[in-house]
Amino acid sequence: MCFSPTGDLVGGSVVVVIGIDACLHVKGRPEYLAVAALPIVLGLHQIDETFVWWWLQGHVSQSIGHVAMWIYLLFALVVLPTLVPLMFFFVEPRGPRRRRIVPFLLLGVVVSAILLEAMLVGHPSVKLGAYHLAYSIGLHHGVAIIGLYIVATCSPLLLSGFRTVFWFGVANVAAVIALVLLCASGFTSLWCFYAALLSGAIALHLRYVQPRVLKAPRVTSGSL
């Protein structure tokens, strides 16, 4: 997956199917609706990168490829750092568990703003790499910003009170760090591995976590 246009197309389609499955298990849990729909968006995001591949390989026009590149980068670098902590903020019940996510939500907003500015000023580009696409947005202090990106998107999961979400967060941190160490230039493109992992965890969580049941008030004879 993500190592070729076919990999992006097939992998993205699989993630979309996972998202549809997740949405089918939202019943009784409206707070999970946005989280359940995320894999669908992530899958379409992977499919979008297929057009970037085809552009660089000469199969589609430059205008189509350029638009596809901007869509891909805006979602991966600008939308996601804010979207992930925001969604899991609403999944957690009101109280201390939700308040713990607020700092990472604010951090995500800051990271999104920094990356958006870098994209607008730095003229993003992309080239074919070894089994991945290498994106560049002219970012200064890239290692530090990527570190903050990882903290903003992964920490809300590690702070979750749901055991399945927590353990997914642990695996997710290991996977993202491994991607950075193995191929820093391809992090943005190979990020689709993160998308598939996240999508699978969401679907499993919605399958096995029971809806919150509101207990009906007790009625006594004196209340009639």
C-alpha cells in the first residue's frame, strides 16, 4: 500500500469499506459519528494520491495532478492535526478525561497553522521516490514540527479512558516513529499506513464497545 498508484487506489478503497463498516456500527452512539466517518475520508484521501502518482508518471494533466497534490497535503498536514484530537475530545465523556485532551487540541491547531503557512509560502512540490512520493513544502525545523504533529495526533488516544483506543494509541506511536526513522522524506506519503491502522482500530472499537445505556428513572407508587 502507498508504494504505487495501484497500492494507493486499492488501499484507499479498502479503507473506505472499513469506514462504511464502522458507520454501520454507530447505532446508539451519535458521539462516534464523526470518528466512524473518518476512515471514509482517509480512504478517499489515499485515492486522491493516486492522481498525484499518475501526474508524475505522465498519465494525467499537470493541472489535475497539482490540485490532487494540494488536496493531499492540506488534509494530511493541515486538517488532520486538529481533526484527530477534536474528534476524540467529543468521544470522551464530559469531565477530566475530556479536559486532558484540550492541550493537544490547541497544539494541533498551532501545528496546522504552522504547516499551512509553510505551504502557502514554500510552494509545495512532489517527486517520485523509491517506492513512495517525496513531498516538500519548504518547512524550516521540520523534525521539531513533525514531532509536535505526532504528539498532537497520537496523545489523545493514549489519554483515552477506552482500553481499545489506548492500546491502539501505543501501536500507533510505534508505527509513526518507525516511519519517520525509516523514511523521513516519505513520511507524508507513507502516512497512509497510519490511516489504515487508525481506520481498523476505529472499526474494531465500534464493533466491540457497547452503546451507553441510559437508565430509566425508578417510578414509585407515590410519584403517580
